Amino acid sequence: MNGVKCVLFTMTATMAFSGVFAGHSVACPVPTSLNLRARSAPVPATASIPGLARSVRPIVQTSNSGPAITGLWKADFFSGGAPFDSAFDIWHSDGTEVMNDIDAPSVGNVCLGVWEQVSDGVYKLKHPTWLFDLSGNLVGVGVIREQIQLATDHNSYQGKVTFDCYDNTGTQTCHVDGSVKAVRITVD
């Protein structure tokens, strides 16, 4: 969802998911104040977290200007039909993505992801994200995944979102399903 956020599931998502993330916040970047603090938990063994490492496939070009998904989007995220997050999301032609969600900068509202086209108009996106307790201690990693279908006019998309939490040992501690809808932002 640091996303399925990043799509970020922070305190807003915590309430929307009935306590699944109780006592945790999610942040893509670690706020500077937390970087200066001694870590109370070891850095997670990301190699042991499923889906963080794998081979890269080439990006499929769909036009002279790059893949049809590239550009700036306004994305809204839902779980059980209820909205829980909103973001500005930019998909780059090199298969990377940056999301700026509605959360405060102090909790890490900008995060990074990677994407690939899997078939005509269908894209997968993945965001790894750090998970912190309410005191700012690192407690694990979240992995947000989207699979979306781009509209034929290339001006909107919708699809599925999942968020999986892992503690610092790589043990899965949560799984949440949701959906995303987005519209392209243009200069007009």
C-alpha cells in the first residue's frame, strides 16, 4: 500500500484497518530526528523479506515518449470501500516511482517504488517501507504492492493494493487488501 502507501499506511490507515497497525506508523524516508537517535532494534534483514529482491525485466515502450503509465497522477486508496489515503504519484519511464502522500512530512510522506508493465495496460508497482512504533523505533518493513489497469485513454487507472508487514526478523505480521483509483494530472 510505505507505502501500499507510499501508498503510506500511517495512523489514518491504522484506524481504517481496525487496529491492524495499532501502535505502528509507516514512513518511506526516516525523518532526520530519528536518524540521529540510537536504534533500539536491529536493521531488518531485508534479504529475508519475501519480494524485496528479484531480477529486473525490461520496460515495454508503448509510445515514443515512454510507457503509457509515465506521468503525474492523483491517487486515492480504499479499504472495504472507505478512503484511507490520497497521494500525488509520479511514474518514471525508467521503472521507478515517487509518491507524496497526504501524511505530514514528519512521518515520511514521500516514498519510492519500482514498477513494471506485465501486459497491455497492466502494471505492477512495489514499495518497500520502514515501520516504526509510536516512539520512533524501527520495528520492521512493510511491502506495498499494486496491480493496476490503465484506462484505454491513458488518463486514469484502477486496481488492487496489498500491504504486508514484517518484523525485524522477517516474520510476516500483517496483510491488508485494498484498492486504488487514480487520474492523470496535466498542465491544462
